[in-house]
Amino acid sequence: MSRFGKIARRSFLIGSAAVVGGVAFGVYKAKTPFPNPNLDDLAPGSASFNPWVIIDSDKITLIAPHADKGQGIFSAQAAMIAEELDVALDDVEISFGVPDRAYYNTAAMDAMAGYPMYDNSPAAERMRGVLGGVIKLVMPMMATGGSSAIPDSYDKLREAGAIARETLKLAASQNTGVPVDQLKTEGGAVLFPDGSAVKYTELAELASTIDPVTDVTLRDPKEWKILGKPMKRADMVAKSTGTLQYGIDFRTEGMLHATVKMNPRQGGALNSYDASAAENMRGVKKILPVQNGVAVVADNTWRAIQAANTITFDWGPAPYPAEQDDHWHTLAGAFSEEFLNADARTVGDAGAAEGTSVIGEYRSPYLAHAPLEPLNATVLVTDDRVDIWTGHQIQTMLEQRVADITGHDVENVHLHNMFMGGSFGHRLEFGFVDQAAEIANQIRGTPVQLTYSREEDFAHDYPRHITMGRGVAKVKDGKVNALDVQIAGQSVMKSQMGRIGMSLPGPDAQLHEGAWDAPYFNLLNLRVRSYAVENLAPVSSWRAVGAGPNVFIYETLLDEAIHAAGADPLMERIRLMGHEPSVKVLEAVGDMCNWAGADLGNGRGRGVAYGFSFGVPVATIVEVVNTDDAIKLEKVWVAGDVGKVIDPVNLDNLAKGGTVFGLGHAMNCEITYSDGMAEQANYYDFEAMRLNQCPEIEFRALENGEKIRGFGEPPIPPSAPALGNAIFAATGKRIREMPFNKHIDFV
Amino acid sequence: MKLTVNGTPHEVSVEEDMPLLWVLRDELGVTGVKYGCGVAQCGACTVTLNGEAVRSCQVPAADLEGAEVTTIEGLGTPDNLHIVQQAWEKHQVAQCGYCQSGQIMQAAAFLSQNPNPTDADIDDAMSGNLCRCGTYPRIREAVKDAASMLQGA
């Protein structure tokens, strides 16, 4: 297996003898003007051709800067570099590297250019280019999210590998006089025409003294030896043997354990507290204030949690409606011009279109992220520097926030990003790291690991935004003639950005994402409008963000319309679909299940749904049977098009896992508020799916899309409506609200 | 009290009600066992206690005198994988991996008692272990494969 490397950051002074081997590098071809952070502390004789490759006399280190929440990007990034560098993954060390603007995400903004992701017209591409340039200048942010890590990495990392390879060849040529065009590379070595070879590690010192080759050509995918083939993930053995260190497993000499208690009415005040009982409990070292709460520092996590549970509090009220019904009432009252977020799409005239009306109202609840590793961060503050060990999706911004808390220059704040035990968007938030920094800053010199109890994690999860949809469809002559989709939701982007002191310019696209850009181009009349409210519970990006609720609304309404028209749910979607890769995923999923209609008789039914999110079309068919006891999920077929498959094994795992995630929450989960507090406190009332409910799932990957895309989120949106539509086909019962188990029982 | 963890004897002096999970993680530094829920709902803390799979968050220290505990670290190592771990690697089960220590310990204990399980047996045995990433299809395949490998062994 490959090894996990650690890069000590800036441990040497620039300009000292220690970096003689590294400072001579010139400009490299990667599309970033930022200096290569690896050069800051490069050991003598080591070469770093760009931010992603370091070679010294004993090893090759590949930097995989995108955060790994479980999606496998750690391994995938290394594979992209290795493909062009001609090294085996087993022979390299892989490291998350150090947070640096050189690793800023160039793909994350693509979705925000105001054009649908399928639109690759010159105007759309120009806008994406402008936006990318602005971000580079204004806020070059290192971030992993929005299913953007693969598209962000694909060209940059292969290019990084190719630059390193060509530079090593040049070094070998200079050393031997053999022309570069007679040199080949394989297995981490340069091969000479006479059959002899020299290892990259032996060339590192010489290579470090020449300017990296800037003119490289990427290989045709037909020549790939690693990419596109089934891979073994670099973290798999460690994750199967308990040897992988997550943030919560970090241990260091003298480390104390802490936990926090904050107002369970999120954002409400802390009026007073009494911690006298906690102070004398065994192992308790300190009781410290943190923003809006109290931390207990002890010598053991359990002791800290036990002590925190004895503290009594007087909390202020919630800054949002205390009761869940009022959240729904707020949304029900938001379908008016006053709350208009965007007239997102108008085709024809959905209001005036002819046909029989089909009307529906749909609800998508709050949902906790609840990754299995509770929120935690370890921080050590000294007068000179701050070290942070945690898993986070926005690395550079995290360092700045901690610098603001502790008063250090950001150059002296060092995040050591860790593998995450899931995130689903939870680790886009900063509160837990802020608190760990606040605690550690009050006991400088002592490392402190802050761990949320599971109950605290649930109470302070900023959940998926609550959404209500209202739809009117018109059907005529056996066809769907019009859709009018209106969506009201708590603005997720305003809530999330507000917590980091940023405002959202313009409307919140997440409130219509997945609905306004569903490429049913042959639908003659369509209107998509969204309405935003901001006074409900604080919310955050939850895997697939807006497309989750919006595709549920859109595809359930569409299914109702197709049924009313007497058409076939798969065939009518194919007829309406104008986007070729999307047609192909619908055809593929039909082919996979030998589609023969939705109603299979004897209480057995199939539901179809299509979702377009993060540039990826996905079609899902769910088959259920209505048993004597309840609904049983029998089988699911999923087809998705990511443009280019990097690792078919991991992609298959993401497709199935994402489908389980989407189905499980649609069936079983919601967060509701009472007395201003989330009523769900642990997994016993937020189970999602367990193994006994998991259907057999079959997945097919297609590669017809023009651009490479990420697949961490796209399987989620169509899974919920596909299940709801299947339940209708099996039972005749139309469920318009998640979770479905409020309306029907599952086996 | 005295207990043995992965073959190594230890003596710890803790409260009688401190759960085994925290004895392992915070007193003995054995971090392969994971904290997920603290209330026996997720299974991430599964270890074997005298050969039986248990949720270590529910075992008080008072019950540990003379106990033999095996955690994921004691089942196999990266260089010497247990058959269940081999199956996990072969089927590339993990995504985030945080639940997998518990899944593997549960599967290993289950297969040692039921070496030839039906699909329903597997569902029953493994449904107490939550996986938030949804790796269940691969867990099923890996357990079945491990069972057949154990039969052949």
C-alpha cells in the first residue's frame, strides 16, 4: 500500500542553506500564479516541480490537497498525478500537503456562473472564465465541495505529473547526453535506449537545479494505465484495520480532552450557568467560556461529557419560530412577490397552457448531516504558532478564522488536515474549530481535543434547509403540456455565508437548482420560480444542497402529470428530454431493468426519476413491493454520466452509497423543532437506512458528457422521487412529503 | 482493574461506570475503536469481549476485571489481514471508513459463530451497525465472501 505522508510546513527559513536545492525553480505551467508552497521547506537535494509533486533521494511524494470525507479523492488525486508521472501508487507517499492558496479550487465556481451546467456555449464558458479569474484575484480559496474535486483536479494534476516527468527526463538527458526524445519513463524511472534505467529519486538533486519543463502534452485516455481502470483505494487497508487516524484519533503528549455545551436553541443567548457540580468531578481540569457556551476540559472525553451534563443553564429563546408548524406556515406564506428569489426559468406560458390541471404541494424537511465521526478539532496554541488537527472542507479560510481568534499572523497558523469520518457538508462549518481555538487559546501550551457528544452534534447541526413546493401541471392529448413549479425555502446560502460574515450577491440559486436546469427541453411550457425566507432555523449545505429537495418536488409533480396523461413514466421523460447525455441515462436505466411499465401487478411497482445536479445527469428506477406488512424496497437501478470515469470501483461505491443516503433519509429522517430545539438527539430518532432495509442496487456509468464531473452528490436527488413514484405505482398512494414513513410503513 | 487488550495485559484505575470505549480510547490509546453515538445505536465501538461482540460504549469498567478484549487492531494488521479484513479490502468496502472497524468486528464475531449464514442471517447480524455513507451493498458482498473464504480455510 502507499504510505501516508506528512509535510512539515515552513519548518525551514526561506533563503537558508536548507532550501538551496529548491529555490531555483522557475515558473511552472500549472494555471496558477501562486508560488509553490512545497519550496518553503524543501530539504536539500529534493525537487518539487509544482505544488503537487516532491521527489527526494528516497521517495516520491504526491500532494493530494482536496479534503477526503470518504469520497476517495485522496486516492484519486494521486492516481491522476501518477498516470502522467509513470509511477505506481504503491511506490509513492501521498500527503494532504499544507493548506495554501496555490491549491485554490478553480472548478467550484463553475456552477455559479448563472448558466446551467450543461450549457457549454461560448458565452457560458466566458462567464465561467471571468468568474474564475475574479475568484483567483479576490479570494483564492482552497475548498472541497460541490462535487468539484475531480473537475478541479483533472487537468491540473495530470499536468503536474507530466511536468515532473518531462523535467526528470530533461535532467537525465543533461546528465548523459542522450536526447530527451529517446528517453522513456516507467515505474518511477527514466529508461535509456540501451535498456538501462535511472530512478527518479536518483535524479531529484539534479532535477531540482533546472527549470521545470513547461510545455507538456497530456496523454490520450486510450493510453491510460491507471485511470479508468479498477483501482484499490490508498486508504482502504488502513480503514479496514483501524490504523487510519481520523481527527478524533489524533493523540499528542500532554493533550487534554474537552467538550462544549451551547444553547440548543441555535443562536440563542446564554444568560447564566452553574458549573459548581462539574468543577469537582474527577479528571476535570478547567471550565472555560466559549462563544455562547461553556467548555469542560478534562483528562478524558467521557469525563468531560459527564461533567458537562451536570452544568445547569439559563438559555435565551431561539431567534426563529419555536415550533415546527410555524416553520411550515412561514413557507406557506412565502409564495408571493415579496419573497421572490428568482424567476428562474420561463419557457412558453405555463399559466395559459391548455390541458387538464394536476396540482400538488410538496414538503422536504430539515435534515441533520450527522456523519458518524462527531465534530472534533485538536488545537495547540503557543505564543509563536497555532497547530490545528481536524478535517475541514475550507482549509485556508479556517486558518484565517483561527488566526483572528488567537491573534497570530495567519502565516503562523497551521492546519494539519485529517481524514474525515463523513461530512455531507457538516465540515463546511467553522463553529467547532472556532471553539477549539478559543479553548486552547485560554490554556496556551496545552494541546486540547474538543469532541462534541453525539447529542451536542445533533443539537448544533445546521441542517438541510426546509423546502415547500407548489406545482401545477397541464396534461393534454396524452402528454405533459406544462409545468409550473414554485419552490419556497429557507435560504441556505444566505444562512451559511452569514455565519462567516459574507453576504450573498443576488438570489440563492440553491432554491431552484435541479428544477430550473432540468433539461426537459421538449417541454413546451415551463415556469420555475423560487421564494426565499431568512427567519427560520439556521441551515447549511447538505449533500446535493438545493437539488435534493427541488428534484423531489419537480420529479414527483412530473410523475403525477405523466400518470394523469396516461403516458409511460420512462417513455414520457425520454420524449420530453432534449439533452442527449440525459436521454442516454434514461435509456440506460430502462435497459438495465428491462423496463415494461410502472405497474407490475400484485402490489409491485416501479418508479422513475431523473436528476441533474453538479453537471451530472442521473436516472434512477426503484422497484418496491407492497407486502402484507409494509413497503419493501426490492431493487434499484442507477445510471449516471460523469463524462469520464476515473475509478470505476469507487464510482460504483459512490453511486450505491449516494442512493442509499438519498433513499434512507427520504424514508426515515427529519429534524423538527419544538420549544426552539431539535427534537432528534441521536441515531435512534434519525436512523436513515440500515442494512436490513437496503435493496440490491445496480449501477451503470456512462461517458457521453462533454466535461468530467464529480459524483459525490449527483446520485442523491433522483433517489427520493424514484422511491415515491414507485410507491405510487405499487399502491396508488401518492406521497408528497418526506420522510415517507410519516405516511406509509417500510419493512 | 486488570484486563487484557489485544493480548497485552493492562491495569487501569478508573470510575466503575466509565465505558470500555473510553477506557480503550482515552486511557489506553487504542483508537481503532470509534465513538459514534454512545448509546449502542451505531455499532462503531464494537469489540469482542471474551469472544462475544459487544458495544464497548455499553460495557462499564466494573465488568472488565480479567476481561479479554479484542479490538480491530488485534484482529489483523495491514501486513497480516484477517480473512474478514481481506474481504473488506477485496470488495473495497469503505468510503469514510469510520464505521468499518465496528462493521468488521461485528462480522468477524458473527461468522465465527455462524460460518455458513443465509442472506437473512447477515441482515440480522449486521443491521445494528450504522453506515452513514451507505456501503451496505459492499458489506453484504464482503461478509458473504469472507464466509466462503472461511469455509475453504
